[in-house]
Amino acid sequence: LSMPTLPSYSVLDAMASYQVTKNVTVRLNMYNLTDKYYITGTNGNGQLNSGGRIVLGAPRSALLSANFQF
């Protein structure tokens, strides 16, 4: 039983934050900025690591959050 090999990949993520007031900070996290398709893993279909299915990485996405301190 041979193990499947996956191609290497790189993704570009970024984060920016801004302190609005002494008590409020907002942050923007951005993931996979180039929107590149990549494979994070495989799992078998009844056989251990047969590569019958692939698991794709997350597409381009963003998360906006705010932190409030009291």
C-alpha cells in the first residue's frame, strides 16, 4: 500500500488592527489572499490513506472582529 504524496503549497494571510479608542480595537484577518486552490490532505475510501478523497484548503476569506475592554 503506497502513501499518496501531496504537492507543496503556500498561502498568503494578513492581519491589520486599529485601536479606535482606549477601550476598543478592531481587527481584520484575511486568509488565502491569492485565492489559490490547494490540498490540505487526503482520506481513504475504505482503505487507509488510499487518497480516494481530497480535502481542499479554505478559499479567500476574511474575519472582522472587535475587542472591547472595560
